[in-house]
Amino acid sequence: MSFEFWSVYVITVFLASIIPGPSMILALSHGIKYGAKRTLYTALGNSAASFLQAVVSIAGLGALLVASNTAFMLVKFAGAAYLVWLGLMVLFSGEMSLEDDNADAGRNVSNKKLFLQGFWVAAGNPKAIIFFSALFPQFISSGQASVQHFAMLLILLTAIAFGCMMIYACGGEKVKGIIKETAVCKCINKVLGATFVGLGVTLACSRR
């Protein structure tokens, strides 16, 4: 395949991935709380879910999800409920607090939990499968339907999703250093929590 072909694919996936959404907000908030290094596990979980969604789309199951309103709604509401729950947890538990006396709380959060949060936030968005179902046909023709071609599409997509998560995580870590000594840190929980709740409600209310 030509360099131009893969350049267009990479740019398309990057622009779609870098747009702020539930996954990127999660990466930002984890970057603030735990730092970019630990947010690697969040990004790995998110990328794993994106990889599975892409495989589902390539396998043709994405078309089934598009056709089945019941399946779409079940996945959509499950994902929306998880985002709302995550937002309420942040609002009322103080997990995302930047205060120094809560530093131990961050260390007590396991890498497995970070991985699963990243995974379920991505997996709970059925629109990703629909997006992939619309994306891949633009970069696959009958003469390109090979295992190697599919593998390259999946590898690049997963790598880009991981990279975008880490961009937000690094940004969150930098933001923490800037706002740590200001009054902004006192309301960061409310902002992030309300954002997650808003994203969950938006996902639940959105049309197909």
C-alpha cells in the first residue's frame, strides 16, 4: 500500500481519536490524579477495548449491531450508566482530589482497576463499533482483504488510540503541577465528576 494511503488512514483515525470524549477525559483525570506513568494502564485498557471493537467491526458483527436496535440500546445504556456511576464516584468519594493528604489514596488504586476503568469506558460506547464499521470499508477493497492488511489496520488504530490517551494523560500531569497551588484544585472533583455524568447522560439521550 502507498505511503499516501496509510497517511490518510493515520490522520483520519488520529483526528477521530483525539477529539475530547469519555476516554480522553478519563485519561486526563487519571493523568491529574495518578500521573502519566500509571495512566499507561488506563490507556492499555482503553486500547484493548478499541482493538476488540475494531475486530468486531471487521468480522462483520458491527453491521449486526447497527441493524439490531435492541443490541445497540443495551450496550449504549450500559455504557452510559457506567459513566454516570464513575462521575458520581468522583464527585462523592474524592478519588480525584489533588490534595496532598490524599496522595496515599492514589497509590492504593491498583493498576488492574485503572486498566478496567479504561477498558469499560471504551467498551461502553457502541458508537465506536459503528464508526469502525463505517471507517474500515473506506480502506479495504476486494484486492486488499488479506490478514496482513487487516492486521496493519488494527495495529495502527490501537497504537493511535493509546497515543492519544497518553497525550491527555501527560497534559493532565502538567495541569496538576500548574493548579496544585491554586484554588482550582478544590473544585477539580466537581468539574471532572460533572463531566463524566454529563457524558453519560449525553450518551444515553443520543440517537443512533
